[in-house]
Amino acid sequence: MNEQSIVMISSTAQDLPDYRDQVKDACLRTSMFPKMMEQLPALDADAIEASLALVDEADVYLGVFAHRYGYIPDGYDISITQMEYERAVERKIPRLIFLMSDDVPVLPKDVDKGDAAVKLDALKARLKKEHVVDFFESPKDLRGLALHSLNEIKKQLDDAITDGKTSGEVLSANLHHVSAIPKKPEPYIAHPYTLLQVKGLIGRKPELEMLTDWITKPEFEDTTIFNIVAIGGMGKSALTWTWFNDIAPQETKLAGRVWWSFYESDATFENFVTRTLAYVCGCSLEELKDMPLVDQQNALLNALNKEPYLLVLDGLERILIAYARQDAAFISDTTALDDKTDNIVAGAQGLPQSAAQSFIGKHQLRKTADVRAGQFLRKLAQIRNSRILVSTRLYPADLQVPSGQPSPGCSALFLEGLSDQDALDLWSAYGAKGSREAMLPIFRTVDKHPLLIQLLAYEVAEFRDAPGDFDGWCAANPDFNPFDLPLVQVQSGVLEHTLRGLSGAELRTLHVVAGFRMPAGMETLKALLIRSSGDDHSPQQPFATLKELDRSLTALEDRGLLGWDRRANRYDLHPIVRGVVWRGLEDAVRGDIYGSLRRHFEAMPMINYSEVECAEDLTPAIELFNSLIGLGNYEDAYTIFRDRLYKATLYRLSANRLLVELLERLFPDGLDALAPLSSAPMQAFALNALAQGYQLSGRPGAAVQPFELAHEIYVREDNQKYLSIILCNISDTLRLSGALYRAEATAKTALVINRNRKDRLREGASLPWLGSILSQSGMYEEAEIALQRALR
């Protein structure tokens, strides 16, 4: 279903705020959009019109009734609440009715007396007569009842809207959530941040003030790009999200604001340019679809120079070589960049120890995987009227000069752990206790890492024997000892103790979400975790109802292990949580989860390559490919790539970096070893396709080795047809690398093979390669002869 069904929530407002919030979340959890009149603007005919308009827009009416009848406007005999119900009856839309149980204790002020009570009793009697009503005893009880009813209604609405589409097509359509692009100055939040601490951002006052100084103080007027750099879990995104929403718009006048997160599955560099340009220029995506990317970049730069905008690029490391890979969601900072970094130099520059890898280490891995993205970042640093805030695990090498310093127009803040007081405040905010003298040494063992403190605090606060008592919790967990351990081991230890408090069903939920490379939608989780009616209980599908799944998701959210994007109804894990959880699973459990994902994505329709319009169209095939890789089923993964992904990425989209990311996973032991495939032609095809991806993404030097390995296979197999093709590919790669003599000899060898085979088509195709090499070598007459012969 592409558009969400609208649910009008009708109730008296002042006595039921907690209940209304729970119903609103139930709507969002079922991918339905809630509408309600929280506070009527005025108790008159305008309010009546506004309320009834909400009912007119709705697909479903949901009424919640307690012990108040509601406001009766002057000149009317019934309340606005009853008017809303009457309009829903008139429109004949589905109506869900929930009544508060008489056993629920309420305040006297929330109970009507006199004529209002009589009218309320009459309305309730009518509701019971016309509907099967549900009685609730608490806000959470109401949420569960609403979830069940809304889920049943949604099935009916979906069946009517999908118009013959299969369930696989509906699930496929929900894999991505593309935010509508608003009109400026309303902010364009392409991908809302959902992993903020449950209690909101705690502390970080100096960092917030520094960001404010950056856009208000003259001494920062030459700093266009401000980079916040830190390892995962330090709170980069939480800090920038809070400042972007709550502080920046109050401090300076802006033409518009954009929040873009590269953690999202559709958040490619190309999409960022196109959608941001559509926002700043006020045009539609349809108007830009035929505009070349380089023209879009120039138009965006001009717009950013003309008016003041604030752009936040969250998770920029995902477009750097170190993290631009299909399994990026599962890797840790120490995996992406090893420990062989010169910390002494970092210290000499006055940087924190943790900044060594992020700023001066592994220069090549910190470059953008797409050369165009690096060029664009450098141009962004030169604009003067707008500001770009970057959060990243690694400082982009494209924003450094050869000496290692930030490029002109750029600056960096290397985010360290919380201050002592902020760490204590975060600890107590979750209900955990402990003296300053006792807790600070513990916090220092985890570098006062916000995420780890939060997770541990929740676990201690929920300790049944002594809630919030850290000493009591430690006595019950004698194996918890964070002292004298590297941070990565402390992370694993804290998360391990956090996971002990989860039920089997909650663990299964966490494991399934961890198995995704991208946020998982509710429809997908329902398909994977809720068993069909009548099926036996199984650990793989531990829930019988949506209500049970909702309870599990809520518990994981409360702990800070899971983030919920309410707008898109999708669920994600913090990269650190996902990495530690996934690495801690036994192979059998991983295999089980990959098997579930395989079955899920196999049920989705695979689009023909000629109909592919964007990389998102390939998501089901990509997810199936990755699931098969996870299962170690390389041959089936190869088949999916060959039949569903190769032509689309290479010819249809020129998505060469994506092609490389996919194919590199077919070589688990690196390129020094062949792919674990059963036949030589399959191995050669994979090598050739990988080399094409390297060459066409601007890395011809990296293409030489896989091309030559494929050449060796074709020589052994005496496959003359494909031998000539691979020789042409090698010659072009050598030409691009500057090895013109070898390139010419290789192209002539391919030409001889085709002539000996009397293959006129291949001879004609190989001549242009030779002509290009001869022309580049300055042999223009010979080049013209080769090219003219190719035309004949």
C-alpha cells in the first residue's frame, strides 16, 4: 500500500492524554496515519467544522470513551465527540469503539455529572447496541486492543487497495520509505533519526554551544563544512539531530534546512543531490529525472551559494571506501580500520587518542567510494552562504590537504565521551543509582561512552531484586568486570549483560532486525515473526498476534536497543548494537535467520532489468543475494547476480560501485583466491564482472588483477571466444592505466584470435579498442585505419 490509511481518533482530550498517545502509536505501528484534535482552537462552530473535516478525511473512525461526554457548543444538543461519531456513521466508514472499564480508578474531575452524564450513558448504550465494543483497563491495554482491531481493518483496506497485487508485491513496495519533499522553509527531513536516547539528549552543552557559535560568530565565517567525528555510539547523530531541530532554527535565519542520513538504504550520493536540489529549487523530482547529475550538482551549488541553507549529512562514513560495502551495517570501527595507526602522531597534533584512525589513519579508506562524491564535497567546502554539518566515524580524506590538515573551509570536532556530570545525569535519568565516587571509575572504563552507559543503566534500573541498585546488580552478575579491557571488549560485555534480561521472543526479534542491512518495516517483521493461525509455537516465529510483537518491540525500544521511525513504521538498531549482537550469534542461529530472510525475499517479485529505474528497484534481489551469501550458498547467489543484478547495475543504471560491493562478497577469501563456485566459466564471469565494476568506477588499476585471473581461466579452458573478449577488456584497462605498449600488444592478440576464428562480429568489436590505444600513443593514421575497418 503506497498511501497510509487515515484513522480519526475521537475522544475527550483533557482526561485521556495518555490513552490517546497509546492509540496514536497503535495506528503508527500498523502503518496507519492518526489524526486528532488535541486542543480545539475555539469551542464554537469553527471547532465543529474542523472536527468533522477530520472525520471526512478518515478511512477509519476510532472512538475512545471514558466518563466525560465532551463539550456541547452553544445552540447544540450533543457534544462535538458525538457529532464526530454521527458523521462516521453517516459516511459508513469502519468504526472501532473502546470503552473504559468501570474498574479503572479515575479522578472526580474526570467524571461528568447531571445532564452530561445522562447523555453519555445514552451514547454508550447506543454504541454497545450498534457495535462489538472492547473494554480497556489501562493505556497499554487500550493500545493492545487497538492494535488488534486496526490490524484487522488494515487487512481489509489493503485487500481493496492492492487491486490484485500479491503479498510479495505489497511487501516489496514497503521496503523503502521516501519522504515527501516539503516547500521551504519547512525543513526537509529525508530520514528522521530514531535512535535518540529514550530520555532525549542529555548533556553535551559545550558541543551544542560550539555548533551555535559556528553559524553565528564571525570567527567561524570561513568554516563552511563542520565535521563531527567519533567512533560509533558516542552520540554524533543525537547531538546533531537535537541541534538541527531545537537550536539552529532559533539562532539564525535560514532559507531552508535538510537532514540527510547515509545510513538509509536509498540514501545514495546521487539521491542526495537530486532530492536536495528539488527542495532548494522548489521543483519536482520528475522535472529533474532527465537532468545529468553534473548539471544537478552545479545547480545545487549555485542555489546553496545564493541563499543560506543548513545541510546535515549524517553517517557520511557510509559513502567512504571503508564502509561503502554491502555488509557495512555489521562491521565495527576496528574492522573498517585496523589498529596499525600512528597514535603518536595523533597525540602530537593535539587530537584525542581515539581520533587517530578517524583523522590520519588509512587515507585511502577514508576517500569516497564514488569519485564524484569526493569532488562534490570539495566544491561544497568552497561555498560561503550555506553551512554543511557532517557526522561521521571517519574524517573524509577528500576534505584534507596533503599535509593532513583540514581543507580550507573545513573544520572538525572530535567527539569524546561525556563529561563526568553528564555521565552521572544520564545514569540517573534511567533510574539507576550509585554514588559519584563509585560510578565514575566504572564510566571511565567505557570512556564515558553514552550508549554503553544508557544500556547498562536500563539493565540496572530493571534489576528485579533491587531496582536501580548497581552494587546489588553487580553481586548478581559477578562476571561483569569492565576494568583493564579494551573498549571493544567492554562494549561486548555490556551488551551481553543487557541481552540477558530479554525474553526468548525479544531476543528473536532483536536477532531478526539485526539480520537486515537496512531498517525493517512492520509488514516484514509481521511476516517473519508472527506465525499463521493454527501453527504450532516455534522459536522462529514466537508471536501469535501483533499485540505480542508490539510488546516485544516496545520493550526493546525502552531499553535503547531498537529505534522506531514512527513516520515510516520501520525499525533499526544502532550500528554498535547490530554489530555486537550479530557477531555474538552462533552460526546455526545466523543460518536460521538468513534462511528466514531468504524465504521472505524469494517471495517478492523480481523486476526485469529493462524496467529498472533506480537502485531501490533492485532491493529484493540484493537482499536475497546477501541472504544467500550469509548462508554460504555462493552458487545460488551467483545465479541471482547473473540473472537479476548484472545487466541492471552495469547497463541500465551504471551503478558500478554497487556492482563492485555485490561481487566482492562472492570472494570471501579475497581476490587472491577464486570465488567458491563449481565451474571455471562461473569463476571467470564473476572475475570479469568485478573487474568491469572497478574499471568503470574509476579504479582501472584494481581491475587488472581480476581481468588477468579470468584470462588465465579462459586459457586453461581454451575458450577462444571469451578469451578475445577478456583480452579486449585487459587492453582497455592497461590503456587507462597508462601501460600503452602492453595495451597495444594485448589488443592485437585479441584481434588475431578473432580473425583466426573468422568471427567478423568480434573482429569488428575489438578494432575500436586497438584504435583508441593507437590514437592515445600518437599513431593517428594507424588508429584511423583500425577505426574505419571496424565500421566496415
